[in-house]
Amino acid sequence: MKTLQIVEHIHERIANKRENFVQKISLNLLKAYDLITFEDLDVKGMTKNHCLANDIAGESWSKLITITTYKTE
């Protein structure tokens, strides 16, 4: 039971760090540029490459697009 709590705490910290990073990046983009466009990438296809899959999945690209779009409105 104690181990489960430790693992949950670690996952929560990682999620919070990712969220904080995405918030900071989106704010920096809005301050720096008048026009922001995002390329429509095939993320599912990119994750089929076993060498890059873990890195691509951990980057939260869709979350960055969602938050940046929300902040621009």
C-alpha cells in the first residue's frame, strides 16, 4: 500500500511538471508572436517508430495546441 502511494505521488509530480511546462511555453508563444500556426502531424504514425515512440508520447503536443488555442481566444 505504501509503495502504491509513492508511485502515485511520483506520477502526479510528473503530470504537474508537464502541465506547468505546457502553460509556460504557450504563454511565451503568445507573447512572442502575432500569428501562431501548428502543423497537422500524424502523431499516431510517428509513435509506430519504436525508437521515438516514448519521447513523442511524453511531449503532450495535443495539450500544447489545446491550451495555446484556448489562451488566444
